[in-house]
Amino acid sequence: MTALAVAAAAASLAAWAALAVLGIRTRRAMLRLDAGAPARLPAVTAVVPCRNEASGVEACVRSLLAQDLPALRVVAVDDRSSDATGAILDRLADHLSSGADAREEDARLEVIHVRTLPPRWLGKNHACATGARRASGEWILFTDGDVVFEPDALRRALSVALARGLGHLAVVPRFLAPGFAERAFVTAFAALLSPAVGIWDLRRPGTRAYFGIGAFNLVRRADYEAAGGHARIAMEVVDDVKLGLLLRRSGVPQGVADSEGRVSVRWQHGFLPSVLGLVKNAFSAVEYRLGTALAAAAGGALLGAVPVATAILGPGVAPRAIGVAALAASFVHHGVSARRLARGCGAEGLLAPACTLLLGAVVLGSALAARWRGAVVWRGTRYGLDDVRAGCLRAADLPADGAAGWPAPAAADGALRAPLR
């Protein structure tokens, strides 16, 4: 029994140590939004799919229109909202284009209302595709209707993408989570997921890494269209991540940057909505594989339950000491992550065991709920499980052979000097 407890505690400690190392590696691989602007910035269209975003959509759109870019359009797509989202967007467009304080550049806002959803499409994906068809210029920013941007965020991101010769740049936002439990859960999810992505491999061709995030996917329009756009992921629940998969495996150089607070979003409003929101899409994130969901639950138990159990109930000094060390590692890892990702105080780390155990349970619960219902419910619409499974773009479907690396510095510099497409 003592040997088993020691082995379990040691495995937990090793797992937390590995997460810490991978977290540092991830942090170092992230780009900074500090590149100087090139002589000429290409035109960008921001596509904002909105469904029931009445509480935050005006702040989002206004912050986009305040970007210090000379050629920016905003296409806001109201996806069958049942609240005041559509009315707010219409009022904003009318006010900006004809009000007393109107400016010529604010006529750039276009509002599209989607009344019905075509078959074989998820609502958000259809809204993104609809907005992309209205895009002009060389670049498209796909974002969400509750994201807020500092005035220089998009210009800096575009400059970094051009300087590095990228066709896709995902920018990680700062999470706004005023509640302690909410902040602990959201940052635990982000901190545990990020090392699994392996963004340090994005610069090397032929590697399996890929990334995307709904708050900020900046894509060269020609690359997006050549890859097939959202039509290739029409039934994909985790569309933001799978857009990153599609682009990179289609030969588009991809990078990830830290917004350092220039982009911010509140994922869900409260602890319970955060948990339930993840329940809705966690099964799709593991590509509807029950075995992977079971493995996630086992991983959550290893990281969360084992340190507590061995530290308190371990049969002897050795398992208790190792369990305490694993607990300490979890506290530090999670506390540092909460401070970095959401400006937490660091005490969120005390909830690391509970959060990791809960995350594993959420993934398994998401799988069981979807199988029991025979469907997933996403943004207020029910989709048959067989349909979303059939429409899932799996990483194994696209070989990593076509994954692009970063161009050589000279080639990237040339991208800055090249004529605009």
C-alpha cells in the first residue's frame, strides 16, 4: 500500500512539474505585440458573429471602430438573436453613419441579420462565413461579440503578422473574471490546455501543433479562402481552434501572441455559467472520443485528487511528503497562471486541486450528456450528435506534412516590402 501511494504521489508531482516546464516553454514561444508598424498597413475587415450579446456587443463594436488603422471595416452578423443584439447593432450603425458626431470612417460598420440557419451549418460558423463573404481588404479578423480591444491592438497584431511572414495570428486575450471561483476555474482551464497545444512547434514545418482562439483570429484573406474557409468546418463546435488546424495544415504559417491586456474578454458571467459553458463544448474539443474523455477525467484525478489524498491520508511519511510537494506545485502553477492570465492575486492556486478535478469531470460529463441526449446544444440551437460527429474536422484528417513553418527572416522582411494583394 505504501509503495502504491508513493508511486501515485510521485506521478502527480511529476505531472505538475512537467506542466510547469511546458507552461514556461509556452510562455516563451508566445510573440509580443511590440512590432513597429510597416510603412503601409493593409486593409482589414473585422467579422463579429453575435448571438444574444446585448450586454457587450456595443462596447465590442465601438472598440473596433476606435482602432488606429487607416483601412478597417467591421461586419457585425446578428445570428438569430432573441434579445436586443440586432436592435443595438442597427442603432449603432445608424448613429455612427448619420448622427451629429458622425465621422466618415465610422460608416465602415455593416450589420447583417441572419433570420434562418441553413442545414448542415452551426450558427456561429455560418455567421462567420456570411461575414467573410462581405469582407474586403487583405486580412480578416474573426472575433466574438463580447471582446474589447485597446486602440492599438489590431495594428500591433497586424504588424507582428507581417513582420514574421505569418498568414494566421491568434492573440490570447486577458480573461476578465471578477469572481474568485470563476477566475480560478477559467484560468485553470487555460493553463492546463495551453501546454497540450505545443505552440513552440509552430515555427517548424511538419509539426502537429496548431492553435486558434475565438477572441482574435487574424487571417490573411487569400489564405483563408484557399483553405476553404468556414465551409470546411461548417459543423465544427470548436470552430476557432479547428480554423487554426485547417489553416496550418493547409500550409499557412501560424503564430500565437499574448495580448498583454490589449484584448480582453469575459468568458462567462460567473462560476456556474463557466462550468456549464465548458460542459457544452468539451466533448467536441476531444473530437467526440469517449476514451479521450475518460483519460481527461483520470488526468484530473491524478492532478487534483491524488495530491490531497496522499498528503492527508498517505500511509507513511514518504507518500505524505511527496503529496505535500505535489500540492505545493499545483498551488504555485495555478496561482502564477491566474496572475498572468486574469490579473488574479495568486491565491487562486489554493483551488488548483478542486479545479483540475472538476475540469476532468466536466469533460467526462460533457461526453456522457451528449451521448444521453443524442445531441449537443450550442448557442441556443440543438444539433444531432451524429451530425456534428460527421462534420468534425479531426486532426488526423489533415496530415501534418503540409503544416507550414515560419519563413526565414529575409523572406518575412520581404513580406513587408511586397506589394499589397
